Amino acid sequence: QVQLVESGGGLVQAGGSLRLSCAASGRTFSTYSMGWFRQAPGKEREFVGRIIWSSGNRYYADSVKGRFTISRDNAKNTVYLQMNSLKPEDTAVYYCAADIRGGNIRSQYDYWGQGTQVTVSS
């Protein structure tokens, strides 16, 4: 059974940084794409970025490019989202997701974590 557990959310001032973690278990993820999405109140869940576990190739939404970085730790089966230069508009619940098909679209992911709240104050 696939399990994804996010952690690291919290309250931070604009311009600050946070690092989110997504601990994955339940299968071998070497062929998977691991995605990060976020959902602000009243808005659709949107793509933030993803990493292809095997190659390490990374892709980002334009809104976070240059500020957010995704990485992985193979030994810990954990994916990270380092968020720098945070803005109030980054406030959302952040979710990690996993799937073999995984791209930039929510429906391409079958496995989801429970989410972690990130709040950026101005």
C-alpha cells in the first residue's frame, strides 16, 4: 500500500523559506514521477513541480521557477520541496503525489499525501 506523508509546513514571513518533505513507502518508486501540487482556499489544486525519480529530471510551474527546488533522497525514500523567497500568494495546502504516469496534471496521479499547510504572511 502506497503511503505518502508530507511534513514541514508552517507559518513564515514573506521572503522567508520552508522545506517540505514527502516520505514515500509501500513500493519501489524508482520508476515513478513525484509531484508537488498546492491548493489555496477557493481555488483549484495546481501543479507546482515534479521530479522523475530515476533520472532526477525536474520540472516547475512558471510561478515558482527560480524560487522552489525539488530534490530526492534515495536512501530515505523522501522527496523535498525547498521553497525560497516565499510570497503571500504561495499560501496553500501543499500535497505530494506519485504515479508512473505523473506529469503536470492532477489526474495523472493516483497516490496522494494528506497535505501540509503553508502560510506566508505579508
